[in-house]
Amino acid sequence: MTPLAGRATREANEQFVVGAAYRLVVEAERSEVSHNHQFAWLKEAFDQLPEDLMERFPTSEHLRKHALIATGYRTERTFVCASKAEALRLAAWLRPINEFAVIVPRDNVVIEWTAESQKRRAMGGQRFNESKQAILDHIAKMIGISSVELMRNAGKAA
């Protein structure tokens, strides 16, 4: 047995029950071209950020993760606190833990949104392409150009 087979067996045993029926879905691999394309137009968008957004998004990674969160490609945690003051303290404590997270205190509740990972292991081809299009549209709108124009500009810069 190879080390990979051993790990795969352990993971299968943790996730599945012997004798149970499971429906399988073929997940298309995402292409390197599609992956690289996203980062090309993302760099182009970051380079075109209006001055008023530059401080809010110091890197293209900040911009990408903001767009993922804004378009719903995020995870959410909700914390219920004993008071509004406690919620404000918790929000202040959470903010430096993940510089990309969006932390929203509302009365005695704190909501934390974090961007979904777009790593190959975390996001399959179809979901990656959907998220890529969603953040492309969102970011293009932020900088005041069309998605098509942003992609075209990225192609010229490449």
C-alpha cells in the first residue's frame, strides 16, 4: 500500500459508511489557464483602483477576498454576546486575527465573514468559474468599467 492509498483509505473511512449508497458527481478539473486568467485581470483591476479605494484595499489579495465575501462566496460565523459592549470588545478582538475577514457587530451579535478558499482542493472547477465570474463583475463595477473591458485590458497587459 502506498502512503497516498493509506491516506485515501483513512479519509474514505471517515466520510463514508460501508454498505451505504452514494451518488457520485464528476467534477471537472479547473484549468491552469482559467486560474492564471483570474489573477491577470485581478492585477489589472488592482492597478486601476480609484484613489479612494487604494487605502481600503492595500493589495490585490485584499480586493479578491473582499469581492468573494461581497458576492456570497464566504463562510459566516455568528457570535451572540451578553451585551452590546461585549459584542464590540469581541469584534475588536477578532479583527486582527484575519485581516481579510469582515467583522460586523450588531447590537449584542457579532457576524464574521471570511472568503471561501479558491485553492484547487477547496473549490472545484465549476464553483471556481462561478466565483471567478462573480468577482470579475463585482470588481469591474467597483472600478467603473465593464467585465469585458477589464478582461480585454488584462489580455493587453499580459
